[in-house]
Amino acid sequence: MQGYLEIENSLYDLLITQFFLSCLVYHRALSGILFLQKDNQHQGLIKNHFSTEDLKMIHKATKSEITSGKISFNQNLYFSIKEAIDKFEEDEEELDFSINLLALCKTADQYEARAIKAIVYLFPELISVKNRTISEAHLSASFVHPVIRSLFSSPNDISHCSNLHQTDLNRPDYKVDKYTHYQYSSTPVFGELKTSAYSSNTKLLITDLYRLAIFMKNEIDEKNLRLTIGFQVVGLCLYFYAMELTSSRIYKFVELFSVQLPKNINNLQETLLLLDPISNISRIYKEKCVKSAANLQPFQCPTLLEELLDDLLVKLIFLVSQSRHYSNSLVDFSAAVYRFPTFGALKHSFGIG
């Protein structure tokens, strides 16, 4: 009997999670955000309107447009970096290793140089980490910040952690602020972070991705930006996204690249895999995260208020308590959840249709 109750409770939790995630999908859709992922990972509402092949084609075309001018990392430079890593692994001094890598920046273009600096900035942290457990603050300061700083920072672009205490839901975990003539101009980059302990928490990770999309969309609307960049960190894996508004009421939210950060100095060779995607993300930021020459206001779509989503979830909790109180059937409860008018409720609350 105890085993049955545990299974039943797990199924109730699963149904509630699925309902919650569908709310996020509807919320994002009504805010005009079209999420384009690679590897045919699309779920829910979008698959009711586009075939898998269509989605694959749209993602490929949009990514190609955003990454246009993509450059491959210089092969001679790549092998020089690899040689420097090999020397370090043969007991070269830490200082000599950093100096050798920085010297290579003289022969690199500005984007390749940023990728090299990412290794240099990350390198001291890899030495000190070894096998310690990585907290979210540690992940942000010791792994994410060195890499993101190398990608985007300049005297006019300030990369920083922004929600260290995790108490402000309206603030991202990380962002890059741009300044013009010493005055704040915009925030073209946002980041959300979670440690590997949450890697299987689908609800939390999708919520973070949803929040990331809203931050990026609102910045386009408020600052008339041509493009914004977002990144989601799960453990030591970084996923990079871009968003642009090129059609009326449609914000294309596109997965671009993913990279895996090494955990300690024994995995230093893995930093070679960062070079190509990081140099290209840096180039996209420099060339496209700027004010749009056109007025984008006529194309904008209002952002659905998050309070409406919260209201739906409160109603769901009431529904759960009523269904479980009056029904002994999990089937009845499941049917009640899926009869709940999610999309209709959102449309009615927002005054659409």
C-alpha cells in the first residue's frame, strides 16, 4: 500500500509539473516569443503548428542569419595553444603558461584573442578547484565570470554577477551592461545559472530559460536593440541564445552554441573546444548587439504579465486540493487538469480574442 501511494503521489507531481510547463509555453507564445532549438527538442504548443522538419529548417536558417560571417578559429593559432597546453602538462610553470598564451594574442584577431583570454582567466580557477563541490556562487565567480568577462568586457562593457543572494526574481543571475560616454546605455546580455545538482529539475531549468527569454525581449523593446544574447548555465555546460525582432510581433529566440567548461586542471585540453564558439559569440556581440537603425516599436508585442501566470497556478493548486479531496481516481484528476482552460484563460486575462 505504501508503494502504491508513493507512485500515485509521483504521478500527481508529474501532472502538475506538465501543467506548469504548458503554462510557461503559452505565456511565452502570447508574448510573441518563438523558441527555436536545435536537435528537434521542441515541445508542446509549437509542435501543433509546425512540423519537425519545418522547425529544423527555421532554426537552421535563423541561426545561419545571426551567425553570418562566422569564422573558423585559425588552425595555426589553435595548434600553438595546444602546444602551450601540452608543455604545461609536462610540468611547465603556471606563470610561463599564462605568459605564453597571452603572447599568442598579438598574432590573433580581436575575437580569437578573447577566446585565448578565456583560457587564461579560467586557468587559475581550474588549479584551485580540484574535486571540491561547486556551489552556485562558486560556479558564477570562478567558472562563468572568467569566460563571460573575456567574451564581452571592455572599458565600456561591464560583465558582472547581479543576483548573488537569489532573492530578486526580477533580476537575472548575470548580465553585461553597456555604457556610452560614461552613461548607462543598455544590457544586451543576460545569464541564468544552476549547479549540476539541478540538472534533472526540468521545471526549474525551463523556468530559468523562460525568464531569460523575457529579459532579452524586454531589453529589445525598451532599448530598441537589434539583438540580445542570453546564456543558461547548467553545471559546467553553457548554452548560448540570441533573440531578434525582425517580423511583426515575432521575437525569434534561437539556440546558437553550447560549450562544456572543464572541471579541473586535469581537463585543461577541453578548453580547446571553447575557441571556435567563444570567438564567434564575441563577434556577434560586437557587431549585432547594438541599437537598431530602424524603429522597432511598430513590430513589438506586449509582454504578458507574469502575475497572470501566477494566478493560473493558484487556481491549479485549488483544483488539485479539490480533485484529491473528492476523487480517489488519478484518472479523474488527470482529466480535470487537462480540462483546465490554460490557453483560453491566458487569452481572456490578456484581453485577446
